[in-house]
Amino acid sequence: MPTRVAIHSSVGRIFPPERLQSLLSAFDVDVTDDVDGYDGVVSFGHEPEFLEAGVEWIHVVRAGYDEFPLDALRERGIRLTNSNGIHGDSVGETALGFMLQFARRLHRYRSNQTEGIWDPPAWDETFTLDGESVCVVGLGTLGLGIARRADALGMDVTGVRRTPTPVEHVAEVYTSDRLRAAISDARFVALTVPLTDATAGLVGAEELDAMREDAYLVNVARGGVVDQSALVDALDSGSIAGAGLDVFEEEPLPSDSPLWEMENVVVTPHAAAATVDYADRIAALVEENIRRREAGESLTNLVV
Ligand code: NAD
């Protein structure tokens, strides 16, 4: 029996659902939120009806799956696959973009431009990434995407992972229990871990305090990995120099958040991974898993 797949309209938060449908036109695929009678569903996130609809397989179009009820899925024998592995280049470029903006002060010039202000930097306000250091916390797809690019720009790259196995492009690997030591010397700290019980609030007041006063935090992981009010305090008091933030405790970032007003903060709307070929990348993953399902093989990117 061919696999019937529903594309949930929620994927429209990233790309038009019809785009994915046309890329998968060789298969039995519909754009619908009524997933009853389908074998699989492709979705942006979890919907309660997925648990009762009889679907056997959910594919989430993001790498993070922290809001999925994994135990409930296991109990019902529903398999969850994610989109891990496709975001290294897009998020890697966004993270380097944050760093380049701060180093070259581009964010300030762009803000000044809206007012027609010509304001060259003080002699000691800009620097080059070449020769600067970055500590990448979490060395999976995103972490490696950042490490490879940072290394290519001449940065000194260190990283944090759960086991101290050497990683290409990373000169020194610290284990998670040495997080504070790892981040204390770096000009940039880039967060690329999933949000789990172990990483919730991983960067709080003490870690921010351990960072250099001229250091920048880059968060392209999940908002919950950082204690956001501690971050606001650290930015306010100047105990760190700035932050490039793509993810927040609450999204969209509420309009009264002090982060909007801070000159040394660049806010992006959870868009670090956005790229015109996102749907193509998802189509390749879904197609591979349709093939595997029909061949009776285990699915790729299997979460549960
Ligand atoms: P990944 O699974 O390839 O890599 C995550 C890495 O973090 C793994 O190597 C894992 O071992 C490591 N890790 C887990 N817990 C750790 C800990 N306590 N200390 C150190 N390392 C730890 O996933 P990925 O594709 O790199 O994505 C990582 C996360 O980033 C996702 O879970 C998602 O939440 C987020 N993400 C955000 C965007 C965005 O648009 N901003 C895009 C993709 C992913």
C-alpha cells in the first residue's frame, strides 16, 4: 500500500504547504489539517489530534521537537522523525552574520541610517573576527556549521559537548560539566544545544557573569536554554557586550521586552534557518522516509 501523507497547514509558517506537495507529487500527498486516514503527517509542531487520528508517523519540519509529547507518542506506537541535519549552513551563516555585525559594527550603522546619521566608530570600537575566539556550545549540525565557518574566517574555535571526543574545526573540546571554564575566555559564545531538561536555563546569571565583559552571546538554539531575565540584566549592566538572539523564552518576543530597545542586541524572528530551498530539504527527508517505510526499513532522523 502506498504511504498516504498529510501536509499540515502549520508548515506554512516556514514555506507554502503546496510547495512541498508539488515537490512530493510522485507520492500520495495532500495538504490538509484533517489527518484521519493518513499514514503520516508533516507538521511544523505538535497538534493534539495527531494522537487520536491513527497516523503512524509524524515528521516535524524543524530540528527541535521539545514540545512533542514523546511518552504519549511511544505509548501509541507513533513514530516521530525530525529535520535534523539540514540547518548547518543557514544557521551557520546567520550566526557568523551576528558575529560579523558586532565586530564590524554594521548593526549600528544600519540603525543610524534610518535617521540619516553619519557616525564613524571610535578608534577602538571595531575589530576583526580573524584572531578572535568563539566557544560553540553543542557540537551537532548547527555547532559544526558555525565551527567550520568560524575556523575559515581565522577564529580560534573551542566547543562544548557531552563527551570530549575531538571535533574537526574545533581546537579544544570541553565537556558539559566545564561549561563555565569553556565560555570564560571566549569573545563569542554560540549556543547550539537542543532544549532538554539538562539544557533548560543552561546559561544563567553565573554563566553570564563568567563571560568576558567584551563578550557577545549568540543564541540560535532555543530561548529556554538561556535565563532571559538574567541576560537582560547582564546586557543592562554591561557585564557582557551584546547579544545576537534568534530565539526567545516567549515567541514572538513581546513588544514590551527590553531586548527590543537595546543598542547592543540584534533580534531576529526565529529565522536563522530560513532559506528559499527549505521545502526542498524537507521533501528529500520525507521522500527518503516514505521509501524506507514502504521497504520496511527503519526511518531516518527517528526521534521515537
Ligand atoms: P543536533 O542534534 O545535530 O545537535 C545538537 C547537539 O547538542 C548534539 O551533538 C548533542 O549531543 C548536543 N548536546 C545535547 N545536550 C548537550 C549538553 N547538555 N551539552 C553539550 N552538548 C549537548 O541538532 P542541531 O540541528 O544542531 O540543532 C540543535 C538545536 O538548535 C535544535 O534542537 C533546535 O532546538 C535548535 N535549532 C534552531 C534553529 C533556528 O531556526 N534558530 C534551527 C535548527 C535548530
